[in-house]
Amino acid sequence: MAIIASAVFYANAQNDTVCAGASGVSYWLNGNTGSTYAWTVGGGTQASGGSTDSITIDFLTTTGIDTLTVIETDSNGCVGDPVKLAIVRMPLPTATIAGTTALCYEDSTSVTITLTGTSPWDLTYNDGSGNTTVNLTSSPFVINTSTLTASRTYTLVQVVDRLTCSTTLSGAGTTAVVTVYPQVVTPSIQHN
């Protein structure tokens, strides 16, 4: 009897990987008619399924390693050996931005974004003209601005890693402001 894991995350016969805080994650087996199943999981709560051959789990938001165990009782009341699956709760990806600065009219600068989690990442940021999503294979990611004639704010929106773990970004470290000083306009030379 083998436990089959949902395709939402990477799985094999011995262990599974799931995002910390994932909810409604499905696990099932090819059940036998008339059997009931007792499921136990560390690091999460069985959200549905009861004693059937399929369940869903809501996982804790912390990282860790859990064991999912199922024990079958057949229609004769005979109990099978426990079947176990190790589940690794992976950390959610993060991204922080640095580059708050001030510069002269028509100068350029760079803004650096540092990512954590399992690469590659899909990073979405906003530079004031709309959201941009980039696929990144390494960290940090550097945005080189064009020559700027007006101040610009870069705001991180979301990061999704290879395991489809995602984080909506907000708060400290998610915004960089590039202030552009007004253009210097030198008056014409006067004479008499």
C-alpha cells in the first residue's frame, strides 16, 4: 500500500516537500473496499477525510519535518502495518530591497533585491509604472535604472520559488525610494 501525494508539490515514495503554512494539501491511497483508515500527522491538522482513504492537511506556518502515518483496518477488523511518509515543511521565500538614495537630474543608479528560498524565483515588483515579473535563478538581482528625471519608488509585490511557495511582500525592506533632485537651471549671463 503506497501513499500518493498531490502534484501541488514535489514528492516521491519516501518523502514529500510542502510549503510551510500550506492548506488543503491532499494525500490519498488506493483504498480497499470496506476498510477504514486512521491518519496521524505531526506539524499539521487533518482538515478533511476522516477515516477514509484520502485526506487534506493544513500545515503549520513554521518549517520542520513531519511524519504522516496511516493504519488500515479491513472489513474483518484486521489491522495492517503503519505506512509512513516524511513531509518537509519548507520555508517561504523572502525578498528585500535596498537602494534608497538621492541623485541629480538625469543621473542613474541601481536597486538591489536579495531573495531567499529555493531558486528559481518569480519576483514581481512595481516601479511606479505597473507591475513587472521577472524569473531569477540567482540572488541578488540588480535593477539598473535608466537616467531619471523624476523620483521613483520601487516596491516589492510577491515572490514565488521553485516549490511554488509564495509570499506577498509588505512592510520594512520592501520599498526603495530614488529621489531625483530638480534639474539645475543656471540663469543666463547678464552684462551691461
